[in-house]
Amino acid sequence: MEINVKYFKFEEISKRNGKNGNKTWIVVKDIVYDVTPYLLEHPGGSELITDWGGKEATKPFEEGGHSSYAKSILVKYKIGELHPNERGLKDEPVGLESGSSNGPCCFIRLLTCGFCR
Ligand code: HEM
């Protein structure tokens, strides 16, 4: 883990969903952004963002076809990073991550000397 980086877990992130006066945080590529101050400036309207408040928003952000200008705005709102233990959970079931000694992959790795991944 890096020093001076604040790590957040979805337990906390999901509360910042823009509802009931809460802030609006989104996660794009494992980075956590507090985009609350930007909502009213968003050219596509604030709802496009608040729909993803407190959630993983990489796909919708990329599908918005955002320019490099939009990405340069986004970086200003970085508040931290997704906790390493919670990264890639949607793509890869827990236990199959590299370095894990549990799960069926352990047996396959044994047979293939680790070249199965
Ligand atoms: C994650 C949810 C988001 C979705 C679904 C979304 C979607 C969109 C869409 C559909 C447009 C086109 C609007 C139009 O042409 O009328 C747009 C434009 C734009 N959005 Fe978003 N957006 C999201 C988040 C953000 C965030 C977090 C930022 C910056 C902090 C941002 C910055 C911009 C900018 C600057 C434009 C103008 C076009 C450009 O320069 O790319 N958006 N967005």
C-alpha cells in the first residue's frame, strides 16, 4: 500500500450516494472521487452522475464518451483510492486472485507449475 493515500471500502463509499444530503462519490478505475461540487456543472445533467453515486462508475463514465478535458476535470475531485482488497471483485471471484492459495486454481497451479494464469 502507498503512504499518504486514503483507502476507502464500499461499506463507506455506498453511503455517499448523493441521497438525503449525502455527498456524491463515484469510483472510476479504482480511484474514489467526490464529485459533489461538479454535479450542477455537468453538461449531461446531474442525474447522470447521481445515478452512480456511491458506486463503481468506470463503465458509465467511459461509455459517456468523455473527452480528455472531462478526464482532466475528474482528477481534481480525487479523494482517495479503493481499498486493494476490494479491487476487481466484479471481474474476478475472491479466491482466484493471484497470490491466493485457496480455491480450485491452487490445484491447477500445482499441476501447471503456476503457468495457468
Ligand atoms: C459516471 C457518470 C457519468 C455519466 C453517465 C456521464 C455522461 C455524460 C454524457 C451522456 C455526456 C454528454 C452530454 C451531452 O452532450 O449533452 C457527458 C458530458 C460530459 N461529462 Fe459526463 N458523465 C458522468 C460523469 C462525469 C464526471 C464525474 C465528470 C467530471 C468530473 C464529467 C464531465 C463531463 C464533461 C466535461 C462533459 C462534456 C463533454 C466532454 O468534454 O467530454 N462527467 N457526460
